[in-house]
Amino acid sequence: MDPQMTEVTQLFGRFKAAFIRNDFVSCNSLLSQLKVLLTKFPSLPPSFQESPNAVQELTIAREIYEHAVVLSVKTEDQDAFERDFFQLKPYYTDTSGILPSSPQEYPILGLNLLRLLVQNRIAEFHTELELLPTSALDNPCLKHAVELEQSFMEGAYNRVLSARQTVPHETYVHFMDLLAKTGHPEWEIKDGFVFFQKAKESAPCKEIPSLQLINQTLSYARELERIV
């Protein structure tokens, strides 16, 4: 095996071990090292140079970025999610003739749709949908996101809440919780229950005592007489 591939494979093994035990500090450190090593692979996007190890390089790089996206969900880092997702996306869109499809593709594409919903980036949500083949929308992960967006736009917040119980993948729970919090400004979710905040009572209007108003008016009138 190529020495660089050996180094990446071994380091990725350490990353996955840390990932399984939820050692996210180690995961982030190892991920940074892996990303540096991946820059030495000539076959990766955007260059896609021909290489004897192209399939191996593309396969392990795709898996690394898939783990990076899921890691960002577990650490609740939406900025990292966006960066890692866009680094991962070319492996889904531009390697169809080189690599077999990844079993994580639709779950991660669905995660990205949920992220766009949470961030209220509805136009981008629909743009991402338009880039997908029609058949992809039958996938449970993507179908879940589409139905959720419809419920959200219709104001059917009860369906938004109930959708949390039927998530197609465990990683969706984080974004579902965020969506529930942002879906209705009067919601508060606590211990699995939805509470509606009591409307704030408006402060009573202060009435100006009529005698005070009369005295002020007379005072102004006297001042005007002096001026004239």
C-alpha cells in the first residue's frame, strides 16, 4: 500500500475509535491532521487527477468527510457542518462514474436540508432539492425533510413536533430540536413537553387626572396672555 495511504488509513482508524467513544476533542484534532494529509492525494476534487490509487483515495476521503459532517452535528457546530458538507458534496456529484454510491449520501443530504430549514434558508433548500433526481425524493431521509418543510410553511407546528418521533436517522434529532425551537416564537420545549409562553400583559395606560390637565391648560393660557 502507498505510504501516504497507509498513514491516512491508520490515522482514520484512530479517529473512528475516538468517534465511537464520543471523544470529540480527539476527533477534532485527528480530523485536522487527516485534512492536511488528504491534500497530498492528487485524485481528490477539485483537480481529480488520474492516479493509480484514485479509487482508494476518493473512497477514504469521502468517508472522512462524511464522518466530519456527523461530528459537526454531534458537537453542534453548524459552521463546521457547512464547511465539511461543501467539501463532501463533490464526492456525491462528481464521482458517480468512479465510485459506487455511498450509503451515507441520502442521510447526509437530508441533514443538510434540515440545516437549511433551521437557518430559514428556504430558497437554498429548494435549490438543493432541484439538484436531486426525482427518484431521490422517495428516499425516507429526503422525504422526511420535504414533508417537514411543507408542515413548517403551512404553520402545522403539531406535525413539526411529531416528526421528531419519526426521524429516519439518529443524527436528525439535533436539527429537529432546533427547528422546534425556532418554528414558533411562543414555544418552549422542556423535558419532552411543549409549553406555550403566557402572553405578556400590557402595562395599564396612565390616565392624567382631569384636575391636573385643567390646571396645566389654564397655566398655558395665562402665559399666552402675557406674551400677547
